[in-house]
Amino acid sequence: MPVFEYTARNMKGDLVRDKIDLGTRDDVIAHLRKNRMIVVQVREAKGKGGGIADFFKPGVKTRDVVIFTRQFATMINSGLPLVQALDILSQQTENKVLADVTRAVVYDVESGHTLADALRKHPKAFTDLYVNMVAAGEAGGILDTILLRLAVFLEKNDSIVRKVKGAMIYPAVIFSVAGIAIATLLIFVIPTFQSMFASVNLQLPLPTRIVIGASNLLKNFWWAMIAAGIFGFVAVTRYYKTTPGKLQIDKLMLSLPVLGDLLRKSAVSRFTRTLGTLISSGVSILVRRLALHPHARHADFFGRVDSRRPRDHGAHRRQHGDPQRRDGITRVDCRW
């Protein structure tokens, strides 16, 4: 039987927080009302995390967020209260992780937080772009319109990602098959020729000796190669999380013959689509102050764009006024 955490006020007006073991959330509410208590919040108690099960827990896919956003917009447009709409979504969402996140958002909203602040606590499900647009919708009273625009944006963005991944499947398959074939030759075929060449007692050509040496290296030190590969992958990943590392690796990726052009076009498409969605949603933003998140892909490309903006901020303020005071600039993190 699940354990529920509840917050309620007793007859004296004191706030009571406790846990109770009942079948459903409705049973908890009925029990509290029977005891003449005013229900403030009821939620299922969370178990202890950090185990191996959490490591293999599936994430929240973009498609699930799109469906969640469209349903949420429909409910808000129909006049349902915010908390009731979120509670319905938490029960109907098929993705268990997103359902847990939605229940946590319901608790935060009922506790007095804004919807944007509640969503900001779950960056793995809702990006900074999503949170900032929701904040703009709450401030302007057009939350349903903003949610529909978000759904359209996420669908188009997901379509671009799928196209890029689809274009990379064929080269990845070719390189994988080639690697497996070369490893098979070096491990099983070359040793047979090596024993045959050794019985002849002749000086072998340099290319043949190189191939035989590669075969011996792979047979005797395969464990070291695997360890070096894992170490290299972890080192590059950690280096890429730093600002200089991201800059250097992005320069390398953008300079590649075919892949670089594909990545550049994809980054430009996402950037312009994000900027257009933000501006159309009423988020106050100035292009020269647009802050790209340090983890945004291909930061080198946008760094070049930012480096070309005029530096005479004093002349700009004298001509147009201080943009931060005039419009209240919102710092947006474009995390893709």
C-alpha cells in the first residue's frame, strides 16, 4: 500500500505535515476531511533514490513533452484550473518519469510557486527555453497560446534532430562494418599467414610486417585498447563540458568536409527557430544580448556572430536608451 505525505490545517488553524498509509489519494483526502481537517496538499511519498534502478531509468522524450504540452494547452483553453489540469495529466501520461515530474510540479504549484518556477526544478524534462516561454505566457495571460507555440516548435525541432540522425545512420553502419571486418582479419586470418611466412625464412615487405605487427598488438593487448578507448571517451566528454573544450571540439566538427556543413545548417536552423519562437511569444529579448548557454552545441559558430556586434554600448544607449531599463531583458539559455 502506498504511503502519502499530506499537509493540512486542523481546527486551531495550525499547519500539520505527516505521512499516512492508505490506498489512494482520494482515500487520504476523505480521511482528513472526516477528521475535520482542511486539506492543503497530498502527494505520494518518494522512495530513496540513487540506486542502480535510477541509473537505468528511461528519460523524457521530446515526443512525450509535445503530447503533454498540447494536452495541457487544450485543458487551459477549456477553462480548467491549472492544478486540476496538471493533476489530470499526471494520471494520463504514459511516460512514468514525466508523470512523476508532473506530480512534483502539482505539489510545487499548490505550495505557492509559479508554474515556471515549478518547471525549472526539472531541467531534464523542461528546457530553459520551455520555462522562459511559460513564464512569458503566465505574465501575459496567454499561457494556452504559448503552450501551442511550444508544441509546434518542439515538433519541428524534433523533426530536424531525426533528419540529422537519419543522415548519420548510413556512414555509421559503413564504418562499423568496416571496423568489424578489419578486426576479424587481424585476429583470425593474419595469424594463419604469419605462420606460413615464418616457415619460408624470407624478409617480408614493410607493409606486410606492419599488418602482422597490428595483428599481434590486437591479439595480445586488446584489453589495453578497450581501456584506452573508454578512458579517451570519458576524457573527451569531460573536456567537452568545459568552455575551452567545447570551443575547440566545435571548431573541429564545423571544419569537417561534409559533416561540418550539415551541423552548421542544423545549428543555424535551431537558432533562428528558437529566436523566432521567443520573439513571437512575447519574451523581451535583444539579439546582441542573447546569452547562449555554455552547453549549447557549436558555440564557436555563434561566438563568431557575437564577436561581430558593435562594442560602443555607450553610443547605443544614448541613441536608443538603456535596453535593460526599457524592456527588462530576459536572459534566455538556448539549450538544444
